[in-house]
Amino acid sequence: MGKQKNKFLQMVDFLTERMPLHNLSFDHIVNEKEVPVHRMSWAYYMGGLTLLFFIIQLVTGVFLLFYYQPTVSDAHASVEYITFFVKSGFLIRNLHTWSSSCMILCLMVHMITSFAMKAFARPREITWISGSLLLIITFAFGFTGYLLPWHQIAVNATKVVLQSIEEAGHYLPGALAALPSYIKEIIQGEVSVGQATLSRFYALHVVILPLFFMGAIGLHLLGVQLHGMSPGVDTPPREKERFFPVFILKDFWLWGIVFLVVFVLSLCLPFESFYSYPLFEAYNALGSTPEGIKPEWYFYFVYYPLEILPFWVIMLGMTIAQAGIFFVPWIFKNTSRKVLSIIAWIIAAYLIIITLFGQLIYEVFKGSGK
Amino acid sequence: MFDLFLFIGLPYVAIASLVVVSFIRYKFRAFSYSSLSTQFLEDRWLAWASLPWHLGIILILLGHLLAFGLPGVWSILVSIPTFLLVVEALGIFSALLCLVSLVILLIRRFVDAKLQAVTSYLDVVVLLILLFQVLTGLAAAIHHRWGAAWAPGALGPYIRSIFLLQPDASFVKDMPPFVKLHIASAWVLIMFFPFTRLVHALSVPLHYFVRSPQKVVWNSSRSQVRFEQKIQFDNEKRLFLKAAFGAGASVALLSLGVLDKFFRYFLKQDLTNAEESHILSQKLQRLKQSADERELELERMNKDSIFVAKLSELSRTRGKYFIDYQMRPALAFSDEQGLPILISAKCTHLGCTVGQELDAQGRILCPCHISYFDIKTGQPSPGSPAKLPLPHLGWALKDEQGNLLMAQDPEGRREGSIDPSQAGKSLLFIGKRFS
């Protein structure tokens, strides 16, 4: 009995150290909060930028809801209607696509720098875990949102991804082998990607994922408020600046500039101009799949390896990586910042190279297609 | 006669005073060229007044200088409505800044004991003239709209006439009272200028932009630490003020640019008749397409066999797409004997729809990951990502009366036969029993 009580008290201690809610006061959050100044200080802005892009997504997303119609016969037409006939509809839509990519980019940089700066270290484990959740939710946003315009590339890319889930079944033993195709059917809702899939993705994209995101980001920001900025470097910084008003103003200043850039980009350059048009025709269930079906660039880091290496290697690697992200605070508990930043550089280099030169590497491995 | 005094006599007195007294004062009382800062006597009110005052007045003076100094350029600029609007809005905003700060400066002169000890009559007179000047300017701007556009043309010639020594008051004598008052009090201000603390404006402090800010404080070793903290606090306050100003301006610009666009998003779309009918016909077409697909599905639920094509329509090199009993895409070709080859078009790799064109080796291509399939065997060519063959579909050929002529199951077992002469007329079906 006594032992159990100890366990319980241990858990309470664990939680109070991670979530010191008694720190939640105006003085702590506004008057005393400070941001260390050192050569990695720029990394402190990445989380805020991600938040800015999320806010843009939220606002433009709600705007798009006013005109978008989630049915297989109307989805593509309603997106075209927004783009060509609704006043500044193209702008709202371009903002939504541009800002989604920017959000994922910032999120990745945020995650890698937080890793390199050992910002996950005790007592900030919960902040890291909620951040990892946010990463996965954001990728889910990207995946579900991709299908909604119901054009060729969207539907076909979704088909391919869902099919690869089923593929995983071949590598599982016994009764488990049926599990992936079961999961696929739950996601897909019918035998092939159709109205049921669209309805599911729509519900996920506009209701369920935002709810989860709000919860996770609440926890994440609470963690940041309770513990303040992580020191980020080994030697205690000589200089610090107050979060309010100094840092937050710089933050808003950056938001202003970044928003302006994204706004101008969205005014001038549709994200779709990077692809050839036939991919954006309405999905045709009876025709052949057009060439050039690819996921969004932020999935290249799994897409190209998937094309080149045996399937099971990637599946295993992805599963380990996904689970591993959540255990980072414990795996790297005693790793020095120096080693962490080397690992971070390796990850960053991998992501950059595979995203920029994936097609080239693919062609080297596979020949140019014939 | 009074007009002649105000707009011709007074100006020359004022200019003479400005030039002569400024020179004498600079020559003989150089150290009196100062703004006589009172920051160390009272700085809380001052912070809220001095900065906005200088910001506002510099903007306004720049505007006056540009409008009257470069009337040609200016008139081109203000012919752009947006520019005129921005200039007027900025002008009125700056005037309000000046007005509020002058009132604060006056009040602090009257309520602070320390300040009263150093306040001279001229200090108060200067403030009052400035206040009068700002008020008349603001009143003129509000009562006689778009001054930025009309003033350079209407008043420019008068000012030039003064400086070209051919004074002509006729340009101003019929002006509205506010404008006349504004001009007259400007000359009074210029006349007083060299006698007062305003002379600090002549020491154009351009290096202030690059040096770090200075603060006038009491000097004592005891309060050193306190001042260091205070200076840091003041730095933050300065940053905050600047940023708040910037944020205010950017929010204003954003509201103009962004909100304007965002707001329009919710307006009714004005479409031409052609656009509207284009949209509607497209919508109908899509609905029909969905309806067709649903019909195909229903047909597959209820019917034992489904028509694919006339045998004569099939080609040996270009497949015809159709939908099998599981609603998956499939392709129909014809072989050398003129008999059909029905093969699934759903790639066994990741489910893309395979292309319909046959290459020279009798293969079809899945474009997603470049898998080639032989349509006779269904086998993928070596090295393709797909490892499993595309399955064949069973088929049946019937004549026009619906009599079964020949059938083949998915494994290739045939029953019946067909007379080549009849082949062209026969119809190709897929059957439920094969699926």
C-alpha cells in the first residue's frame, strides 16, 4: 500500500515539475519572462512564425468554407469557382496553399533547431511531445487538404498513399497481415477513393484535426509560458532581453514582413504554377492516371526513398522515426548539445537534399524511366 | 491696407529678423543656440509630448516644403487620388499629434513647479503661437478640403512673389479667414524664431539618426545604478513607442490593402451572363458525370452481364476503358484473331490506372512508377515496381438478339466459337459469374 502511494506521489512530482502551474502568474509570464541572446537566438522566432502561418490557415480556411462544396461532382467546380469568379478568391486560395507549405517548413526548422538546442530537456518533455503531436497533425492537415480540390493529382496521389498502407500487410505476420487493409478501408470508406473518402477527409481537415491542433497547441504554449525559453546554449548567455515588450515586438515585426511576402506571393504566383495543368483537371475515374503524380514537396522525404528502396525498409524506418520522435527527451537525455547539433545537421542535410534533388537521385538509381 | 501690412510688410520684417538676429545670436551668443532642454526637471510628460510633436511637425514642414518648393512635381503627384488621400490623411494625423503634444507641453509648463522656475515669457508665447498655428492650419485643412491639391497653385505664387522681391498680396487677400490667419501667424512665428528656443531647429541634428540616444539626468554616484536601470527601461519604452507607431501605421496600411480584399471576398459576385451559363453548364456536366457513375454502379448490382463495346470497335493498339464489376477500371483490346483481350487497368503496384496505349512490345504502361505490363500474359516486365500480373477478365460475345456466341473465363478457358464473318457485328459483355 505504502509503495503504491509512493508511486502515485512520484507521478504527482513528475507532473508538477513538468507543468508547474503555480508559476502561472502575470509577473512570471509578462514581467519576468526573458529571452536569451546568443548566436542561435533566431531559432526562437520559428515557433512564432509557425503560429502565424497557422493563424493564416485558420482564417483563409474558414473563408474557403464559404464557397467550397465537398462532393465529388461539385468539389472541383467549386474550387474553380473560388479561383476564377469569387472576388479575391484566388488570393484566399493561394494564401492557403502558400501558407500551408510555409507552415510545414517553419515547423520543420523549429523542430530541428529545438532538437539541436536541446530544448526538449527536462523539464520541457511535455512541450516536446505536444510539439511532435503538432507535427503529425500538421502533416495530416497537409495530406487531407491535398485531396479536397478533387483534381487528378490529388485523387491519384491519395490513392497511391492509401494503397501503400495496404502494402504494409505483406510484411506483417499472421492475423496482423489483414490490419493495414482494414485501416485503409476505414480511412477510405469505400472500395476506392470516392465520395466517402472525400467526406471523411473534409471532416478531418476542417473539424477534427483543428480541434486536436487547438488542444495540442494549448498544451505546447502553456509549456512555453510555464518554463520560459530554453537556454539553448551551454554557456549561460551574457545578455537577455525581456520577452515583453522587446521580444514580442520583434516577433510581430517579423510577422509583418513575412505576411507581406506571403501576401505578395499569393497575389502574383499560384502555387499550382509549379505543375503542369493536366494534373489540375477534374478527377476522371474512367481515364488513365496522368503522368507526374507526386505528393506535396514536404512528403518527398518519404516519397523518394519509397520509390528507390524496398518497401519494408521505409515502413520500418518511418515507424521507428515516428515513435522515436516522442521519446527524444529520454533517448538523448545525456547527449551534449554539440552531438545533438551534428545529428540535427545530418537530418537537415538529408531533408534538404532529398527534397531538392529527389527526382535526380531517383533517376540515377532507376534510369530515366525506360 | 491691413492686408498689405500683414502679407507684405510683416513678411519682410520677419525675414529680416530671421536672418539678422539668427546671425548675430550665432556670432555673439553661440552657446545660447539650444532648445533649453527641461528633460531632467520633468520627463514623464515630456516623453509623451516631445516625440509626437517632433514627428508631427517634421512631417508637416516637409509637406509644406515639397508643395511650395517643387510645385510642378507636387501637382503631378497629387493628381493621383490615392496619393492625395494619403497626404491629406498623414497631414491631418500629424497635425493632431502636434495639437495634442502642444497641449501637453503647455499644461506641464503651468502645473510643474520646477518648470515654472525656468519658464520665460517667450517660452509660453512660442507655445501659444505654435498652438495657434496648428489650430488655424487644421481648421483650414478641414474647412477647405484637399489643401494639398489647391494650396500650391493658389498660394505658391504669393510666396514666390515675396522671395522674388515683387510682393503681391492679391493672391491672398480673398482667401478664407483661416488661411489668412495661418499665413499671418506663420510670419509672426518666423519673426520670433531667432529670439527663442526654436533656434535649435537650425542646428539640423542629422547625426541624431546614427548616434545612440542620450538622456539628460542628474549626475551623482549614488543614483548611478538606478539610472542604468532607468536607461534600460527607457530604451525599452522608446522601442515600444517606435514599434507601436510602426504597428499603428502598418495596421492602417494592412486594413487598406488586405481587409479591402478580404472584405470583397464576401460580396456577391458580379458575373456576366456568359460566365454564369458557363459555370452552370459545367456544373450540370459534372452532375451528369456523377449520375452516370452511380448508374454504372447500379447496373453492376442488378445485371448479370454488362455491355462493354461492339467487337468491331476494339483496337489492337489502343485500349478502351470500361468499369468492371468491382467498379475498377479495365481495358479492352482485340487480339490477332479479332477476339477480345480484357485486362484490369488497376496497377498491381499502388493502384494507379494504367495507360491505354500499347507499345511496340505489346505492353501497357502505368505512369505512376513506370511499370510495363504485357497485355497477353498480364505479367509486368522485369524491373518494374509492380510484381504481380494484371488479371484478365472473363468475357462473353453475343449477337444482336442476345444469344451467347462465345465466352471466356478469367483463366482463358473458352466455350463456343464464333464465325469470323459474324465477329464484326457481335457485342462484347462482361459477366457477373466471372467476377
